[in-house]
Amino acid sequence: MSKLAVQGGTPAVDKSLAAPAWPEVTPEDEQAVVRALRTGDLTSLTRGGAVEQLEADWARLTRTEHCIAVSNGTAALSLALSAIGVSHGDEVLVPALSFIASAVAPLHIFAIPVFVDIDPETFNIDPADLRARITPRTKAIIVVHLHGLPAAMDEIRAIARDHDLQVVEDAAQAHGAHYRDRPTGGLGDIATFSLNVSKNLPTCGEGGLVTTNRAEVAEKVRMLRQFGERLEPGKRRTYTHWSAGWNNKLSAVQAAFTRSQLARFETNNDRRDHNVRRMLERISALPGVVCPSIPADRTHAWHILRFRFHARDAGLDDVTDGAFRMTVQRALRAEGVPLTEYQRIPLPAQPFLQPEARANNNDPWTLFPERNYVYDSMKYPVTCAVIEDSSTIQRSHLHPESGELLDAYASAFEKIFANLDVIHRMARAARYSPPWASHAPEATT
Ligand SMILES: *Cc1c(COP(=O)(O)O)cnc(C)c1O
């Protein structure tokens, strides 16, 4: 049996198999950007310009009535919440495991995030816990389709209907994923996407998209991204401001780049799906690894691949899942698989939400001191367990030509699990503490 790289053996993933760069930039993408520059269409809101074209394309792909391009996915969330009427003091339900944007977008409009635990298999908001966290002040739910897998929308919509709540899809990681044959973006009252370079549908920088089927809500988002103005197509600007809007537009150059990416968006998704599934099929045969699962009624955009590691199922009875995960992660990294933790702290345990930090800034808690919001990560046991026992692959699998690389990753997993005696010894000797025990950054190598 070949010696593990962590013990000085040869890594399973050959160095010549570097991950193809993401985003993929083709000569067509370059030309699209140059064309946008040459047309002089550099403002965001030119009629018939690149921004409008991108909005029309994305509305068509998400099968929604309206799409509004904005400056990034975080701004998209704040605009969406504002547009559906969430305002200061309202509570917004947010999953305890997500990117930070899902938690701060409500705060940016002085609404208060209330966290909800996740489902241990889909990693998405848990409908049962969601119901339990509703109060008379709850106004909306931010449903994150985490890692690219749509959340349990029918259950969530039924709860929303019962309690008169609005549903915002945070689809920043789930471009092109489907739930019961319907694409993300039209599964709630309003949806937001990120076009950040790291996402499945990138721009050459920062950007975002908002989709909705509600005309009045779309109008509000348009107004809020443009200084609170109502610009009339074909008419001169009057500089009248109907609300204290923001400046959250997307540039034409960035829209042109994303439109060019859209030309191969669906084929890229299919090829990624094929590559990832082929890898997961091999890894899921290994006892003690839990691969991402997909309920039969949805598709996965595979933005992030999260693996859970369970020591007992691997036959290791005397080590914790956390120590097992940490050891396997180290060993796999040595083999050339770039496993990293994604979110090392439950959102409610982030330092800025703790009482010490809150006293010093003008977040909404200072407006409502009588409401004693306590953010206690112990109330989110599934989120904590998932953070301790799982690790992720990000970005290196996104390129459609990463198939060979992912095959090598699968071989590396197989090599590690053929040497569980070594892993067992290492895990027993390891000094393990949960990721949230230290905020110190680790070396990148
Ligand atoms: C990336 C991301 C965002 C924010 O998007 P930006 O464009 O980076 O502001 C929001 N929510 C989730 C779940 C994300 O992954």
C-alpha cells in the first residue's frame, strides 16, 4: 500500500494537475468587454445596453418577470429586504450556517437577524426549527440555497403563508439549480444572486442580480439602487428622490462580461455536474465519509462540496468526529486535495454579535434595548456538529475541465481510507479543538 503523503509518501494528486483557473476567461469574454468599452456604453442604465440585456437574459433563465442588476450580492439582499417592506426592528430569520452577508444584510437596514438551525443532510435551513423561532415581530425569511442546493421551499413557503412572512431566496451560491423543475430565483417573493468572481456565474469583479415576479417590488429595487429615483425610459432625469436610496448599480463592462459567460452557463453546469458526480460516486463508497446528498426533487449547482467525516462509521470508536475530520483533512491536503473549512463559526457566534461588541456601535440593538437578543451558538447543535465534522472543496471543481483533477481527488480519498490505521493513530494523538475556539488564521500551505 502506498505511503501517505503526510508521512513523506508521494502525493496522490500529481502536481502537474493544477486546478484550471476560475473564472474561465475566453477570447469571447475579452471581446465582449472590449466591445462594451468601445460602444462607450459605460453608464449602467443605458437603454438597451449591456445591463438591460443581462437583466433580460437572467429573467428568462430564472423564468421570472423581473431582473435588476446591482453592485454585489450583499447589497442585493439589503435592497431585496427593503423592497419587500422589511424595516428597522423587524426580525428576519436567517440560517445559522451561511456566508456572513446573509446575517449582515438585515442589520444594514436596521432589521434584526434571528438564527435558525440547519438540516444535517442538506445543510439548509431546518423547517421545524424555523417554525419554532417565529415571533410576532418576524417579517421575513432569508432562505439560503447553501453550497448550491435549493432549500425545502414547499415546506418553507407553507410556514411563511401560515405566519404572513415574506420569503427571500439568497441564491448567491445556487445559479441554475432547480427545485421541483423550477429554477432558483422564482421560488419565493424575491431572490438575490451574487456575480462575484468566485461564484458559479461570475463577473470580472463584483456584481449581483435580483429577481422577482412582483412588479411593484421590482420597481422599488430599481429605485433603491439608483439614489431613490424613478428613471423613466427615454425621458430626461428630473433629480427627484422618492426614498433615501443607495447607489448600487452594476457597470456595463461587468454586465457584458457576465453575459458572455452566460453563453456557456448551461453547458458548463452540465459538465460540472458530470465531473462532480463521477468523483462523489467513488468517495461515497468509503465508510465514514458523508457526501453531499441531493433530494430527488432538486438539482445541485455544486458551488461548494461539503463532506462530513464520521469516525464510528469508519470503524474508529475512540476518537471524536472533530479529531477525525481534522486528521483526514490534513492527510488529504498533504495528498494534494485542497480541503478547507468553510465557515469556522456559526453565524450567531461571530464576535460582532456578542454583547461586548454591540455596546459600541449603532446597530439596531441600541434602538431596542428592551429586547434582549442573545446569540448563543449552543442553541444551534446541528450547525456546530457540521462545522466540527466537515470540510469542503471550493473553486477548484468549478471549471468544466476539472474532471481529471476530481478523479485524482477521488483517488486521494481512497488512498487515505485504505490507510485508516495510520489516520486512527494520528487522530488519537492529535490535539483537537473546535474551529471556533481560535480566530487565528492558519498558514495557507
Ligand atoms: C457570496 C455570497 C453572498 C454575497 O455576495 P457578494 O457578491 O460577495 O456580496 C451572499 N450570500 C451568500 C450565501 C454568498 O455565498
